[in-house]
Amino acid sequence: MGELLEQLAGMVPGHPWLVAFAKAREAEADAGRLGTDDVGDPVHRLTDEELERLASGFMTIRDEEPADDVGDWANAVIALLEDEIRARP
């Protein structure tokens, strides 16, 4: 996963919250459950543009990574991002 996070960071340089978001999702995947700290979740600090860029980065990871578990993880994150985008005013 570390390599994927580096790849994501390279896609959106200068946006530390994007990497923080990805790391939070990685921790959830490792724990096998969703985090419960909604207030501290980096996703709430991202602008709409950053959310779109993050989703695009995960789509690239999903499309380029041959491992099924990585593709499944990326799809789950994409779904969460899409939900966040739709929930915003």
C-alpha cells in the first residue's frame, strides 16, 4: 500500500490532506472496520476539487493495479468519495 500512497501523492502534489485521507482508508482496511472519528477524518477538510482529484487518483490506481484486493480497495474508496461529494451542499 505504501507504494500506492506514493503514487497517489505524486498525482496530487502539494495536497497533504489527500495522502492523509488515503492513509486513513488504509488503516481502516487493515483493521477491517471503518473509523469512527468523523470530525477528524481528513475527507472533511478537502475541497470539492480535491475530492475529485482524489477520486481520479484512486480510479487510476484501480485501473492500473493488477491485484484484485487493491482494485477492490480502490473501488470502496471511490464509493466513499462519491458519497461525500453527493452529500455536500
